[in-house]
Amino acid sequence: MTEVTITTLPAAPLHVFEIWGNAASVAKRFKAATGFALPATGRSGGNDALRLIRFEPTVWLVEGDISALGDVLADDGALTAISGGVVHMRLSGPGWRTLLMEGGVFDAESPAFAAGCSAATIIDHVNVRLHVVSDDACDAYVPLSFSQGLRHFWKQAAGILAG
Amino acid sequence: MITFSFDGKAYTAQEGDTLAAALLRNGIGLVGRSFKYHRPRGIMTAGVEEPNALVTVGEGGRAEPNTRATDVFVYDGLVARSQNRWPNLSFDVGSVLGLAAPALSAGFYYKTFFGSAKKWMFYEYFIRKAAGLGNAPTQADPDRFSHRAAFCDVLVVGAGPAGLQAALDAAEAGKRVILVEQDNILGASLIRDPQELDAAWIEATAARIRGAGGRILTRTTASGYWEHDLVTLTQRLSEPGQTPANGVAQRLWHVRAGQVILANGSIERPMAFAHNDRPGVMLSQALRSYVRRFGVVPGKRLVIATNNDDAYKTAQALKDAGAQIVAILDARPAPAGANSGHRVYNDAVPLSTKGARHCLKSVSALVDGKTMEWDADLLAVSGGFTPVVHLHMQAGGTLDWNEDAQAFIPASSRQNVTTIGGAADPQPIFKMVPVSSPNKSFIDFQNDVTLADVDLAWAEGYRSVEHLKRYTTLGMATDQGKLSNMAALGRLAEKQGVAIPEAGLTTFRPPYTPVTMGLIAGAGAKDAGAHVRRLALYDLHAAKNPIWQPLGYWFRPRAYPINGESLAQAALREAKAVRNNVGMTDVSTLAKFEVSGPDAAAFLEIICATTVSQLAVGRGRYTFMLREDGFVFDDGTVWRLDENRYLLTSSTGGADRMATHISYVRQYLCPHLRVSAVNVQEHYAGIAIAGPTAKAVLATLIGEEPPRHMSTVPAVIAGIPVIILAASYSGERAFEIYITASDAATVWAACEGQVMKVGGALYGLEAMEFLRIEKGHLVVGGEVDGRMTPHDLALDKMLNKAGGYIGASGLARPALSEAGRRQLVGLEALEGDIPEGSMLIPSEGASPQGHVSAAAFRIIEGGSVALGQLVDGFSRHGEILIASSPTRGQKARVRVVAPHFYDSAGERYRD
Amino acid sequence: MMLIPCPHCGPRAQSEFIYERTVDSVVPLDAPSQEAMTKLFTRNNPRGVDDEIWRHTYGCRAWMILTRHRVTNEISGCRAIGPEALP
Amino acid sequence: MSRYSAFSLLRGALTGHRHWQPAWRDPEPKSHYDIIIIGGGGHGLATAYYLAKVHGLKNIAVLEKGWIGGGNTGRNTTIVRSNYRLEPLHNLFEFGLKLWHGLSDELNYNVMFSPRGAMFLGHSDADMVKLAERGDAMRCDGIDADLLTRDQVAKLEPLLDMSRDARFPIQGGLIQRRGGTARHDAVAWGYARGADSLGVDIIQKCEVTGFVRDGDFVVGVETTRGRIGAGRVGICVAGHSGHVAGLAGLKLPVESQTLQAMVTEGVKPMINSVIMSQSLHCYISQSDKGGVVFGGDPDNWPSYAQRGHPMVMEGAVAQGLALVPALSRLRMVRTWSGVTDMSFDGAPIIGETPVRNLFLNGGWCYGGFKATPASGWTYAHTLATGKPHALNAPFSLDRFERGATIDETGSGPMPNSR
């Protein structure tokens, strides 16, 4: 039985961390300030207090406390709040990979797409950013205005995963 | 026991029967009528290539017309009906068309039915009624369809012996494997010929594939081979007409494969001879399938016509089942078939058949120059084998000609695909030429195309294979030419006096077999593939039961009627509240970009055609953007929130386009700039408060003096931090409040409380339209229609004199400043209400000189006013024109005026 | 549907990308008017290989130049565009 | 040319159809023609026909690299209409629509033009205003257009989903009753037969590989069947205009893209008119054989592949089924794709080029079929006189650099440039 539960997580701060220049120095300052490296494309890094997920070449999605990051960026980048426009959903249970194949185009069934991996893709016409939390759960960051439509699509699709 | 019905009569079937097998089991030979001549037709094949036995299966919104009886497995309660006949299948009035067949030759309709187009429509009415096959359902489909992606290293198409082995090898080599089979059981040719590898081998192999992690999909057809090894599979989760177990009738798979192995096998060819379409004439392998797989023997006295060895297996199968093998007509010279133990006639080519009451009675043939005839109720034909090369060709492959098999086989491909098994190595056959009269020698059975039609097309100059196909309709039926194409090519080659490969080949395009439209649409059939975009404040609006207005994918409140008001009444009340007191509205959908960095102003002066850099911190301005060709494509406001941080707003409808434009300019044209431009359209919900008392309302809400017009401050409302922009679209003193969307409901409630307390109102898009038209503000998609220059819209004085903005070059083109351009004007009615969208004409009957882009009523004084575009409009103020809408039978006499009907001096913005 | 080798994300389905324009149509910000209009309004449009600008709009949102054969859809190169990025 | 009629058919029936002649000859190319038209599609053949018929020219050749009518003429959705918003467009297409109404008789070849009505659906009040604006623009220029109420639409097309809570609810429509469909192949064949009978040489399997120049002038073409001299040369190869013009050193405001269409298995009549939508991007009609014909947007990226994209098709079908849910259980049986010249304002180009005696007809985007007679007529005038007809004068090649674009949708240079 392929099961999956779809839940919406409470609103929490979410920022865009963008670097426009001197990337190597920013990376160095970041490591010094946070104790972990800026994650590579398609990966996340950090801890429960501060997590960065990279979906774009020069942009990281930041969850948690950003107070240290302003100094890290200095004049080489900017932080911008975006939490209002994003709904944070969690797909949990053994069926999450199959669910993501419904209406999708990205290989979420690949074993290489494991905990700590991130990918942005399109599912049922909606731009979705995925972050694998564990073998058993994957987070999805969904544009607010489309979240109702996608949630409905996923609820329907979750009922037909078998076969 | 399974029961089903055909044309209203109940029958029983056995588990695993196709509908064709079940019909034959019940002695039903007549199943359908052909397309053009309504000739009686039976079951010819046992597969997806079936041209004749088409029925409608299912009822209501689940009814599937034109279902091949050979491609539906009977379930309890299946309802099937015959098609294209009236009043019934055995007595069909339409069959009189057969008598007229000599006149209805290929292309006959091109040569007659002249006269006016109306006259053709008269004839066409009857032609349309006679054409078509089944009836489409008239109800909506109750079931759903799923789309699913899959990725694999190896996709194997066809689960015959070759396909099963290939899938097993790949799976056990550790590859991700998908094996698909269009049948509902595995084995393909092994099912009718189990001598070498039996059911146990099939079962064991399948188990090993699954055990190695392979995925096996039955009842699944690889129907399209697209770019870069993407293959679409159509999977039936329920049979046609059947109520699906979990509501999903079919699934469409988009499979991206590392490698594709095609093990499609081949399709047996019929032979061309007179009356070769009669019920009782079947393909040899198909007949063998009915006997061996289903245990159905649909006749007692069998004649076989063949040009190859394979048909002898059919003779054996029928003999084993107790039928009499009357004769085997082998086109090959002796000693072919000599040791078969059957009565074999060599150098034998079929001539014709006779029948009675839609059954076969006898078969005649030319044997070594002499005509012979046999009584028979069943004729099995085998004209050779056509490898299924469809997917290989869809993938962009080439073909080789195999002379021994008289068949095209797959050669090279630019994609990663190989063909194995029977399709790569078809059985040898003897090349034969039809000897029968071409007139009733059918090659495309469903569309009633005969050899004579091919000959006629040739004589009339339709000689390329594509012309032939189009002129005769050959290959255009629901079987897509699977049985007919080789026969037609053969005839064409004969006419041209060349070998078949030189005669040409039609293209192979998806789908391999017809695909249900609902499946192609998937979940999108319900919402046109366009999710509604829901406002952050949706619940608050919905509670007030507003009239909604679609705007792109958004739905926004158009008006909030109370006490049974009409839209117009509600909108007018709301607009009056704004003019007289205060109103509030949801402006969340506006495009918004937060632009940060030392180069933010420089970047914005590339995007915007106005200046930006002079703005002081805390100030904002109106701005507009040009396309590269110099025309205005959007407008909005730009605000300096901080030393190096700006907020840019632009239109809702242009939001996605603007987001891409900004990204293009930043990433592609200006990668060196120190700037971050983030789309915050959905991050911020927006509330506009407008009206003479708006300032007082806001002061109460934020507990401080609100900013002056075109200024911005951060503030706090109900404990929530907000950004206040003092901007006005309505023409009144007004403020836009931006809040993180997840906190917007709290702020909305606080604002609403205060607005209502002073007797204000909520207002929707309709009132906003009234307000902005009266004020003479532009709207993107209305006045800004993508064909207007800044000058046409009287915006040219705001252009950045320093240039450097996108569109400056385009604007320099000569025609953008020539006389005769359409220019923005105001219009006020002298007589009648001005119809929105109407044409501006100087007098009745004259050609339009402009149009009305938006119309409304003066909110306080009444009277119809409008904005429009008019040729040389700036110099025509005072002229009287007609705003005419012939499609609505409305018109108004209008005077051309300046496009400002309200407070043109802007005094109401001042405190 | 093509498989586009995104320089940042690896091979991804075409549905995640939007074709924007050809490289020969790019109007540099400092192009003189006449040259700008020639670039904007004419295309090589070869029945063969050309350089095209695509954006991984629904993926990493980055811009890239795809070298693609217009008849066979063979993609012979894809290179990243935009500000310098960390690996 | 033996005339076609019910009588000649009957005679054929009685004599085994032995008297029919080839519909057009298969001549060897001559060494020189007064006018050479490159491209044996509907437009090229119509041009040749009107050059001979209207302008009395005799020494004309149509050169076709494959088989006539094998390009976009045979790869469209057969819709004929003139319901454009902008004046130069609706005037050109209306001239064509008038010719369509007499075309079968004119050619003595039944092109099965069926004016069953071409209807745009409106899904909101805003849509209805836009439709009225289009209709008013047409009506003021003497072209038929009628607004339909919701009930009138439902009556005309009973299978449309008229529910108020539909995703794109139907509020009404704008119909052009004189629009409809025609049999696409027959248009090419009919013009070919007509042109051939007036002495035009139609030369198939003859690909132009280069132009012969004498200074600024074109004086002939190089072909796979040798060099052929010409007084004037007209390019008429929409889909491949860029390629052929490139042989003369021209770069065009055109990008080639794939446009696909599809048809379902035949069913008894269910769709009566041509259904289009103001908000959605699909168009639906039913052929005389009963197949429901579906079209959508072009693929939106450059391509000469003549292959469609499954996702584009899925999108168009989803939209169509949202409009007509009863189509759900029909089966798509065939798809086809054409290579279209997407011009940078969405309008065609018919007129002179910078090369003397070389003319261009192209840039038809996805609207060429319906223009066939008008395109042929005006291009014939242009080729015969060296100057554009009043109807095609606005569609000059130089309008882009001048800024006089004819941008029906207001979306600017196509595609996707901003």
C-alpha cells in the first residue's frame, strides 16, 4: 500500500538570500558565521535553527533566524522576505515519491533524490520547490495562490497511487 | 459466469474473453457496417489492427464509440451496440449506397455538388449524417484520468518471447526496467503458439523481472515516441465502459527512458481479392488465437489462403479443434506445403468469395491458371507480415527493405532505440500479385478503399503516396492503415513500375493506436489545465458573497452587492462611497518586485522609461515600461523604501511577463550589476483605502500622521508591521497597505472595522473601473493595448531624457511619430450611453477612426463618459463623433474631450 | 518533449523550461537604434543549428544558451548565463 | 480539362472510370519563365492561377520541392474566417472569404467550403466587450459578425458545458456565419488543376537551391532539376521562408515554429460550427467524415521538426474538454504538425524584397489557410505589376523597421521578446 499524508506547516519566516558578487568571500564569511558551508545546487545545509536550501545558482532559500546573515552578505548580496507568498507543505509516508510522479516531470523516484536534496519542478502546472527531509518525507514550497489547487490535486491523486 | 449484451440481447462469455471472442463464441459473425458503403462486416483480426468489428461499449458518459471488439475484455454487465446502421445491423438501409458504389469512386465528391456554398451545405448535411461511425456520448465523463511520469534505464515494449527476455536481462543487470504489454496477459505470440515456451516460462520470467525491481504494465500501449527518448504509454485501468475501481479509468505515462527496446512483433496482412471483406474472412493468426487462446472455433469448413509457412500452424490448430480443412491455397509453387498433411493447392491465388445472410458460403481461386471453388464458412488469409515499425519511425528512424519478407524493417535511428524479435526479422513470404477484379478488392476495409480506387487516383495524377492517401482516404480510418498501407504501396509500385521502396512511404505519427481524449487531457479536463489562483484574503471576501470577476487565472471581487443590488447598483454605491467618504479594496494581485543593492536605481532606469534615481528615500512615483520595440507594455509605481531598496509595482495581468522581463534584463543583459530583484507579488497582500476620509481612517489605524501623496512609510496596524504607500488610482486621497500575506487577514479586519465605523464601504473592480475612468487613469489591456507609444498615451513628457531605458531604440522608428496615429482621448456623451468597445466613426457608414477602450458614468453627476483611442485625437478635442456598436445595436453621439473628467488639477490628493 | 541539460540541475524535462529568444535577437543595452531594430526584427532562423536562450523557469530559474538542431532537436551544448555563481 | 459534374461521374460509373484525365500535367521545366513561384502549396498555386486567369500571363511555373499541397496546406485545421479586429487584416481576409464563397464553381472542383459559422466564445463580461469590439470593427467595415447570447450559443452547440460554475463559464459568443471550414487538400488540387489548364507548369520534386543574380536583380533560380531563368520570382514557402530567403541573402522577421493539430475517430455529427475561445487557446470543428478536429497554440520555440509536443497537445485537449466535456471518450486517431512562419507582429508579409524582381509571400503564422484565395490574388497582382495591391500594401516587409506593424494581439515582436 502506497500511503502519503499531505499537511500544511504553519507560516514561518522564509527569506531569499542572494549573492551578486564576491561569492567566494561571502561563502567564507558564511562558514565562519554559521559553522556550515553554503550548500551546493540541489542540496540543503544547516540545522533546525537555520537552514539554507539551494534551488538557484545565486539564490538560497533561508528558513529560520537570519540575524547573522546581513553581516555575512555585507555589500555583496541581499536578503528579501518572501514567506507570505509561499505555503510550506509536507508529504509524508512511503508514497511521497509516487505521489510526486502524478502530474509531474521530475524523477522523484530516483534513489539519488535522497534526504538533503532539493529540486524545483512543475507539477500539474504549478511551480513547486521540493526538499527531501527524510526517506519518509518530502517538503514542498508552493506559491500561495496555487496552493489550494495543488492541495486538491494531491488529495485526489493520493487516492489513486496503487496500480 | 459473465453476461454481456450486444444490440440489446444478452449473452454469456468466459473469463478472459475479448468481446470479439465472446461474440464468435455466441455465433455472431456480423458485427458492424463499413464507413462508406455500409457493407456488412465481421471480425477480421484478434488485435488492435481490427478495421471492421467496431462497436460502442458502455453507456451514458462512459460510452466509448468505435471500440474495437478485439480490444476490449468482457466484464460482467458490458453493454455493446453496433454502429453506423439503421434500422438495425442485419438490415441496414444505408447499404443501398453499395449499389451506387460505381459512382462513388475515390474523390467523387470533388467532382460534383457545385453551386453556392449554401447548396453544398445542403448536400453536406446528408453526407455528414451518413458519415461518422458511432455516436459520441452527450454527457460528461464521470471518470478521471491520471498522468504519471516515470524514468527508467530500459523500456521494453512488447512482452512476447523477445521482449520478456530483454526485460529480464536488463533487470537482472541491475537496470531500472519498465516492460509494457498492450494485452492483458503476457506472452504475445506465445499465447497462440505455446509449443516452444509455455505459460510457465512466461510466469517465471515475469516473476524474475519483478523480483529484480522491474515494473511490468499490462493493458498498456506505447502510443507515442517523442524527443529524447520520451515515450507515452496509455494504460487501461478499466475496460471501455466499465466503472473503474478507484474512479480512474486510464493512466497516461510519460516515460523518459535511457534506452528503448521495441519488441512489437508484426501484423499479418490480408490479401486483396473480390469480396475479401465478408464476415467469415479472417486473418490466419487471428483465427489461430481464437482457437488456441479462447477455445472458440468460429466455423466448421475452413479454407486457408497463404503465401507463407505460418498459416499451416493455423491449419493444424483448427484441425486439432475438430474443424475441416477444406483447402489450403498456397501462392507458392510446389513443393510448398507438400508435407503438411493437408489438401494444398500450389500457385493458388484467391479470386472471390460468395456469401448468404452475411455468412461466408464459398471461396474461389485461380489455381495454376484454372478457376476453382470450394464451399466454406471460414476463410483464413495470410498475405505476409508487416513489422510494427511505428514507434521506431516516430522516433525519427529509417527503414530497410527486406525482400524475402516483402517488408520494411527498422534500420538506424537518431534516438536510443533498438528493435528486436519478429519486427526486426519477419518471416519470408512469396511475393504475389492480385488477380481478381480490383473493384470489390478491399485494401482499406473500414473506409471502403479498393484497388480500383488506387488505380483511379493514379490515373488522375494523384501519384505521390501522400496524394493517394488523401485522395482515396486510404489509411485514414480508426485502424490508421495498419492493414492497408503495404497493399496500397504495392499497387502504387506496380503502377509506377518500380520496387516498393522507391514508391515512397507515408510518415508514421503518434499515436500508434487511438488515444482517449479524456486521457490526453488528464486532470486538466475539469479546469482546462488552469488552476484558479486564490487570493490570500479569499475567505474574507467569500464570506461577503461578492460577484467575482476572472482576471487571468485570478478571481477578484467585482462588487459586494447588499440588499439584492444589481452589479451596477452595487458598483455605483461603492464608487460613491469612495468619492464622498472612504472605501477599501483588495489590490493583492498587483505585480510587486523588491529591488535591492547599490545598483538598484540604475537597474530600474533600464526597466522603467521614467527616471527613478532622483527619488528621495520615502518617496514614490508613477512609472511605465516599454517593450524593446518602443510600445508601452505596462505601468505602475516605484518607491524608494530605503537607501538601496526599492519596491516596483506593475499590473496584475502583466505580472508574469514583467517577472520574466526583469529576470532577463538582470541575468542576461546586466549580470554585472550589484542588484537583487525579487518577485514579491504573493508575499505582500495589498489593501487600498481611498476617499476624502481615508487619511483620517488610516491615521486612526496607524496611530500617526499618514504619509503625504506619493510618499511611503513603514507602520504597524493591529500589531502587524505594514508598508504604507500613499498612491491613488481612484483620484481620491488614497493609501495602499502592504502586509505579509499570512498576516493580511488581521490587518484587513482592522481596516474594515475602521472603514465601516465611519460609514465607508468595500469596493470591487467595477467601482474601481468607474473611478479610474472618470479620473482618466490608464489600464493595461485597455488603453495600454500594446500598440500605443508613450506619446500616443500622453506620457511622453515623463520619458527619461537621458535615455538608456529599454525601448528607446524602438521608439525612434519613423512610423512611431508619424501623423495619423491613434491617440488617447476622453469622450463624453451628448446623446445615449457610450458602449464600451464601440467604434468611433465620423458618420454612419464610415470606416472607424478609433474605438472606445473603457466606458463608465460620472459617479456623482451622472452622464456617460469614456476613454478611447482616436486617429490624431489630441488635435480633435471638441469634435462630435458617433460611438457605434452595430453588434449590440447601440450608439451614442460623443464629444471628444481631454481624458480627465474629475479633478484634473489633482487637488484632491492634497491635504 | 526534449530533455534539456541544465548546467545547474542536470537533464530536466522541457516542461520546466521556457524558450525566450534566439541569441542573435539579443539587443545589447548600448546598441545603436538601427542595429537594435535589425537585431530585434530579423532572425537567422536556420534549418539547422542555432543558439537559443532558454530559461529553467520552473526549476532553478536560471538563463542558459542552448545549442540545438532545429530539425533533429539534437542538443549539442548548453551553457550558463548570468552572474558568477558558486559551485 | 474535362469538366467535373454529376453527369461526368455517372459516365465514369458506367464506363469503369476510364475517361478521367490527370488533374494536372507533369511537365519538364522549361529554360525560362516570365514568373516563377517557389512553393506549390495552396498560396503558390492560387497565385499561379490568378496570374493566368486575372492577369492573362501564360509563361508561369510553380516549383515544388516535394508534392503539391504537402506543406501547411495539408497540415492545418481547415478553418476559414475573416473575423480580425484590425482593419488591414479583416479587409484582406474578407476579400478572401468572398472568393471562398464562389471557389468551387470558379475552379470546377468542389473544395467543400462549408460556411457553418466560426464562433468565438466569451467567458466573462470583459471577454464579451472584447468580442463586441472585434465585431463592431468588422461590421463598420461591412463584414458580418453577430454577438450571440448564452442561450443562442447553447442552441447552436448543445454539447458545450454551459454550467455557471464551469472553470471558464460561457457568457456568449461572436459568430461569423459566413466563416466555416473547407477541404484543405482540395484547395491545392483545385487551384493546381485550374492553373494547369491555363498553361501553368506545375513542377513537383523540384527544390530551389539558390538564386541566379545579375547585380541587384534576380534573373533565375538554381534547382535540383537545373537552372531556370525567370523574369520575376515569388517566394511562397511559408514555414520555410527564412530558409529560402536566406538563399538570396535575406534575413526575415520570421521564426519557424511547429503548430500541431489532431483529429478524433469519426462519430456522427456533434459539433455544428467552428468553436474558438477568447480566453482559451483551442479550436474545435468536425469534419465531414465525422472526426473532431482540434488545434491549439504553436509550440512556442523554433522548430522545423514537423513533430508536435505531447504537453502542448495535452494542454489544448484539456481546454477543449473543459468546453465540450462529451468529447472525453472519443479517441484521438491522428496528429499532424506544420512548420509555420511566425512573423514578429503576427501578420503576414506580402510584397517586395530588397532584391529586385524577388518577392516574398510568407509570415502567415498559423492563419494562412483561410487566406489562400486572397493571398493568391494579391500576390498575383504584386508579381504581375511589380507593385502591391491596395489590400497587401500594409503587409510590406519594411514595416518592421519603420514601426508600422500590424499587431492584432498587441503582444509585440514575436515570440517572447519584450
